[in-house]
Amino acid sequence: MLSKLRNRVEDNPRATLLFRAVLCLAMAAAGMFLAEFAFNPGFLFSIPPSYLLCNYQIYLGFLLVVYFLGQQSRLSYAVFLALCQIIGLANHYVTLFKEAPVLPSDVLAIGTAAQVSGGYDYTPDWTVIVSAAVFLALMAFLVLVVPKVKLSRKLAVCNLALALVFGGMCAHQVLNYNIKDGTGCKVDVWYVADSYKAQGTLLCFMQRAQELNVSAPEGYSDQAVRQLLGVEQEQETASDSADSASGSTSQPTSDAATSQDSSAPVVLCIMDETFTDLTLWDELAGQECAYPANYYEIAQESLLSGYTYVSAYAGGTCNSEFEFLTGMSCGNLGGGVYPYMVYSMDKTENLARWFKSQGYKTTAMHPCPASNWRRDVVYQQFGFDEFVDGSQFEGADELRGKTTDKATYEKILEILEQDPTTPQFLFDVTYQNHSGYGSGLVPEDLLVHATVNGQENDSLNEYLSILQVADRDLGWFVDQLRDLDRPVTLCFFGDHGPNLIGDLLHFDEDVTGSQQANQAQKKYTTPYLIWTNKKNTSASTPAMATTSTAKASIAATQHGFAGDPALTGGKTQANMSLNYLGVALAQSTGMELTPYQRFLASTYQTMPCVNLDGTLDKEGTWHWFDDTWEHPEWELSQTLANMRIVQFGNLFGDRKEDLGFQRSLE
């Protein structure tokens, strides 16, 4: 019967044309189902008709390009449907793993995602099974019902021409039609999954893609950057020490560093993978196995300690690197943007370049493939002298198949032993605690047991077990540094929290306003410290952390958390967003800062925290970004506007003209 129907269609040109037109409309709808259902099974009810229509038009345009490129063949339909199925499954699993669907920058980072995809649970649920069954049924329909195309040279040329036409139309719409203004589609950067479910996958994806093209902020000019950095236009060519003291951009130097003797401190920065303190949540408060005791013990004797607010959660480690090394905030770039993947870091001011200007040898370390997050390119652009990547950790100790923190610490000690006199700046990005907490690979003697509402959870237990190992090895490493016969400064912090918050740990849904903004930040809080050994007698407490603003930041963190934070009795405490931590580290060295670093230290005094979700004012009150847009007269809003201008200049400003940044070391 199906073969007879197919033969009748093939024998009637008009019927063939009508059949293919109807089939394209139907396949676009089928593709939309495959892309949405596994991720959002109730999409027909959660997405308003107007947005359903917008999404359908995108799928139809996508299909027509593939259809004509594929010469109207059955294979072209199959390719389109397969791509839609991949979109649906990708959003389903990525949301499970990091509570957010696929964003444009994720596509650019697909190689990195593949490298770290092990250890996750890919067991299909009913939505995946239904979606797969529908996909297979559609494949059978294409084989049994859809007739083959009788191609001719003329038809092939016509198909290619139509593919170009529809492709051009689609490209024109993407490049010239403002989706946010035209449709009202807006993606909430902290609740991306909710936005996708309320407005549709492809519409939201394309809206975020348009946001990757950052426009200059209001009030931006080269002169505005110079003024904000305290650099006069005529100082571009200044080179004498008097000009340097008044704010010149000539390269700062340090006698201790440039002499390359043993009195210059080793500066070690450890960005520890998924290191945080979950006892800040009610469900785990007071449970010893969730508490990083060694970290807090070291914090008591540190120059500075506290909590840092990051712009990443459950993944996106490169964004935490970006904020720490450059002093720039992802809050000024928008959600779903990975600067490492989409922007050039060439000549951008950063800690590696600054330490190098002080006479330091600079080394980056990460025990994974160098190409992950384009680190091989970005670290070179940052000015690192050397990158110790995964190829140099063959045979190193592993936990759950991932190189341990201790193995990286041993590598650091080895580097210092090989060169005991050259000033060293080392930036170590660890990997041991990476997500995929359902592996079951933690040895029984290391496994800890926590309870949430009286119940254990295997993923939580695995995470807390490896956290305890990381905390233990941090204590071991600091003991080694205490005994090192040269001055050392250690900056340690966690890059983000684990993908367990939301499933196991919950917010108080009754709070609103600034309390709600404060509570939301708990998810993006990690501990940090700046510690020195006894040999480092020249180190000092960062001045920016000794002010009333720093005290207010501590009070703000206590509000809304499960009891008081554990940081008590330390020398100095201050909380800050991650983009300020590098400046605090620089201040602790006592070496001369650049105009950009001084700008950030000053900005901290009116806005001690800014990340992807909001800002903290100097009185210790959290604000959503929408609050600052609605109140441009606030000092906080003006500070944020100035930071945007300076950050745009650092990341995108004219490389030929010195705007006041430490552009080059050649």
C-alpha cells in the first residue's frame, strides 16, 4: 500500500510538488518536536503560540537550506531531523549536568566538552526514549513513503541556487534582525533553562548568539578610558620616573624582582576545580564531611581570606580564569559568553603580563589537553612563558581517572626546585574535582557520607569525598611551602560550585528584593585566601581589604546564609567578586601597580562585588542588574558604568594607541 502511494506521487508532477511542500512543512514541525521534547516535554503548553510560530519559522528556514543543499533527497530530511534530535538530547543532558541548556559559546567549546564528558550518567529517561522512538519512526517513514528524487543537471543547479537564496535570507535575518527588540525574547542569564522552556530553544539560542557581538558602552571613547585610569594623553611617550609616579603607563619595575635574587617571593595561584563550602547551606550545615577544615585552618593565618563571587556554576571554568587574570567581569559581557572562545586576548592587561614586567618567569599549568578552552592560544596571548599541560602529567596520580591536585602541587615544587633563584609566577588550574559525580570510582576508604533531609545521595557523597581529598592535599601543600627556603605567596580559590545546588540544596522562595539577590549569590560563592610563608617578610595585607567597604562585604555574606560563615579570627577578611582578587594579590606584593590595577582597587570601594547576576554596594546590599538600570543616579550604577567603559577598552580598545593599559612587553 505504501509503495503504491509512493508510485502514484512519483507519476504525478503536481502531486509530487504538493506532497513535497506539505512534507517540508510537516518535517519542520517534526524537527521542532525532536529539538524540544527531550528537554521540555510540555513545550506545546509552556511556549506561547507567538513564540511557537517564531521558532517554527526558524526550523522551517533551517530545513529548507538543508533540503535544497541535499538536492531534495530523503537524506536531506534525515540529516535535518538528526540535527534536531542532537539538539534536543544535548539540551536534555547538558541541563542535567550544569542546569543550563546549550548556549552559542558551548558550541565553540565542543572539543573541551568532549574531553571532560566522562563520569556523567547518561541513562535515558522517558522523554529521551519517546524522542528516540519518534525519530526512528520518522526515519522509517522517509524510507517507506517518501519517493526518491529524479535528478537532472538543471534541477541540481536550481537546488543549489535555492539553497543559497534561503541561506542568504536566514543569514540576513540573523545579522540584521534584532530578536530581543523584534520579538521580546530575552534570555535570563541565570535561569537560561526557564527562558528556553518559555520561549523556545532556537529563538533563545539565536538571541544569545546576537549578544556575543559586544557593543561599546554608552560614553565610551579612548579619552574616557584615559581619564578613568588617571592617564593624561600626553603621557603616552613619558618614560622618566617622575611621570611613572604620577600615573604614567611606563612599565613598573621592582628591584627585588628584576634582580632575580632569592628575596623576590614566589607567587603561586591555585584555581581549584569545584572547591567550595556546602556547609553554607541549611541542608548541610554542621556536617563535618562537607566542611573543608584545612582550608579554614590556613585561612586563620593568611594575609587575607574570605569568599569570592564568581560568574560560573557547575562548569565554565575558563570564565573564572578570565575574571581572575584580567580583572574583568563576565557581568559586563552577558550570559553564555566564554571570552576565551570568542575574543582575542592579545595585549589585554592581565596578571601574567604584569608579573612578567616585574622580572618574573610566568608559568601556567593545567593537567588536561592544552587545547581545552583554547588555553594553548589564550595563555600565549596573555604572555605566559610556559604552559605545563596534560602531556607533562603522564603517569601522574589520578582519582576517578582525573589528575589529582597533589600531582599538580608536586609539579610546582619540582619547578621551584629546578630553578631556586628566578622569581616565579605560577598559575595552576586543577582538575581533580571536575563534575561527573556519578562515576562510583571513589575508593571506599575515601568515601564520606552526608545526608540531606535524612537521605544520602551518591553524587553528593562522591563530590564531598573528593573535596575532602582536595582539602587534605591543600594542607599538605601549604606544609611544604612552610618549609621552603624562599619567600612564597599563595593565592588559593575555588572556580565555581558543583552541579548539585537546585536538586539537593534549595533557596528560600519567600524572600524578595535585595535578600533574594543575596540568596541567589550563595550558589556562586567560593572561598579564597592569600597566604605567605615566614620567609616572605615583605608581604602586606592588601590595602583595599582594610576599609569599611570590606567590612560591609563580610556582613553582607553573613546575611541569608545558614549561620555565620566559618571565617572567624583571621588576620583580615574581605569578600569580593573574582575580578578583584588578582588586584588584592598584586597589592599584597608591595610592587607598583598599573593604572588599571589602581582603578580596580578604587572601584572596589564603591562596588566590592560584580558578577553575572548583580552587584554589591559599599553598604553591603546586593542589587540585581535591573536595579542599576532603573537607578542610573546611584553611585553604584555610575561605578558600574565606568567599569564597563574601562573593561571595553582593555578587551576591545585600540591596540595601536596606548589607552593607559600595560599593553606590551616586547
